[in-house]
Amino acid sequence: MRSAKIVSMSKRDYYETLGVPKSASADELKKAFRRAAIQHHPDKGGDEAKFKEVNEAYEALSNPEKRQRYDQFGHAGMGGASGGGNPFGGAQGQNINFDFSDLGGFGDLFNSFFGGAQRQRRGRDYQTIVELSFEEAIFGTEKEVKLSHRTTTNKDGVLKLKIPAGVDDGNTIRLREHGEHIEGGPAGDLYVQIRVRPHKMFTREGSLILSAVHVNMIDAALGTEIDVQTVDGQVRMKIPAGTQSGTDFKLSGHGVPVGADKRGAHIVTIVVDTPTKLNKKQQDLLEQFKDISGKSFWH
């Protein structure tokens, strides 16, 4: 008698999927996820199955409670609390399937034992992309997503999706059972990929918003106050005397939301502009300053 063919024995280790050690920090997990997501993204010619695997791994490991359960119990800790699990002891969603098609009479016996039931079909997963402005990603928004399919949640093929504050470019929102609906089986899932349009003034690094402000060398030397543009509008900021080019200033509470009532910072980098053209009077004044100070203007 030939043995059964195992179609899929077990899931790949989540840490292995992301290419990180078990001691990886939250920041290391995020960086690894971004690299893997870009590498396997279907829009970039990547493998869709691996892309979903990467999303699933990051979804589990980025959550401290889920990560603790996974570290202790492995994939079995990712299943439901009780009932409705895999009859072979695997975690829900683990897809451990056995092919008894070439076992002759034993296959019939197996089917009889389980009442002739066959593996339940599942609807296909769908993927769509939602594009946001920089500000929409920071503060959250609601978007109408046009789908190529209809579900019992949206008859007209339009889904109203609430985007949480703080989402970043490359994030994935998984909507369970919003994929293909089929008769006699569970619906697939909908994966919403977030794309954030670049901003002309701001960039983002985690919970930080970054920008640069130009200041002339006289104001930098003597000190001044300037208006700095943030996602919350203009903020008055003091530039101390003697500020050097490349100095960073921190505007607390003007960055990306992290939690319900907390935000990161906005980091402003000062760029001191040196004039390229001076008239005679300006040249004379700088020469006088140099003579008085007894050393270079820049020291």
C-alpha cells in the first residue's frame, strides 16, 4: 500500500519568513517586513503567495501578545481559543491537507469514516490599492474603494473603508471575508495595500516627520524666530544665536500618531545659507568682522 501524499505539512516559521532572528526588535521586524513586502509584491512581479506569507508573519510578530503566544506555542498558538479548529490538531488557517487519491480502497474507507465530507472550498482572495495624501496617512480618513467584485457587504461593488491614523506607505489592511463569495464555502479576504503620495516638504521615519528650513547666515549667527510649516499648520520656532547648519530642532507632538492620544515629533533640520554674491559694502563688513574676531567667520 502506498503512503498518503502530504500536500502541505506545516507553515514556515514566521521569523524565517521575515529573515530575522527571534531576538529581533520591533524596528528590525518592520524594516525586514518592508524589504520582503517590496521584494514579493505582485505589482512588482513578485510571488503573491510569498507576499501573503510575509504579511501574515508580520501581522503576528508585530503584535506583542500574538508574538508571545507564537514564541511559546508556535503556529498552534495562532488558532482559535476553542472549537472549530483543525481536526488534526493544527492552528486554524494552517491548511494541512492530505491527498488520498492514490490509496485505492483506503481512500474510500477514509471518506466513509468522515461521512464522505470533502475539503471545503474557499473563495479567492482579492487585492486592491488605496492611494493617500501624506496628511491623510497621518490623520486617518475614510475612502470609497471600488471593487471588481460584489459581496453581501457591498451590493454595488463599493466599499467604505476607514483608514486609521498613522498608516504608512506599504502597509496592508486585511479585511476578512471581503474577497470572493462562493456557494457552500467561506469567502476569501481582501488585502488593501496603502500607497502614500510623497510630500513636497515632509518625509517620514516611523513616528517622526522630518523637514528642512533654510536660514541665512546672519540670522543663524545672531539668532531669530521663524515660522515652521507642520502638518498642523505653522508653528513659531526660536533659532538660538550661533546655530550651525545641520542642527536639528524637535517639535514635540507634531509627528505621527502613536496610540489614541500620543504623537511623535517633528524634526526640523536647519540649513544655513551662505550668500554666493556680495556687493562691495557687504564684503567690507565681513572683512571687518573677520579682522575684529581675529579668526575665520565660521569658527
